[in-house]
Amino acid sequence: MTVRELLKAIGSQHTIAKRLGVTESLPAHWIKRGAIPLRYWQGLLKMADEKGVEINLQTIYQVCVDGIREGDSI
């Protein structure tokens, strides 16, 4: 799973940005970097839970580690 796939499972970039109180371009930046800053993980987990998507801390951690390792980019 990539950062793009993880975010897509949770919602649109617009929805994620709005719920987290960040600019809409920030989730796109995470996709480009291949990692999501730790301070947003809890919010993403809450959104995933509300949507019934099975994502946990280990999932986000692994996606970010893999993305950084592989130089994941758009």
C-alpha cells in the first residue's frame, strides 16, 4: 500500500485536508514525499474508523517506511 492508496481509502484529499484543518495541497505533498507526518496519524485513524476502513498505526507506519525507502512519488 502506498500513501496515495491509504489516503484514497480514507477519503478524498479535499475531505482529509478539511477534517485535519490543513491546506488541500498538504495531502498531495504527503503523496509526493511518500510519508505522512506523525502529528496527522491520529486524525487519519479516526477518519478511517468512522468510515469503517481497517487501518491501524502499524499500517500507517509501514506505508510511510516503505514510501521513504522506495522514494514514492507522484
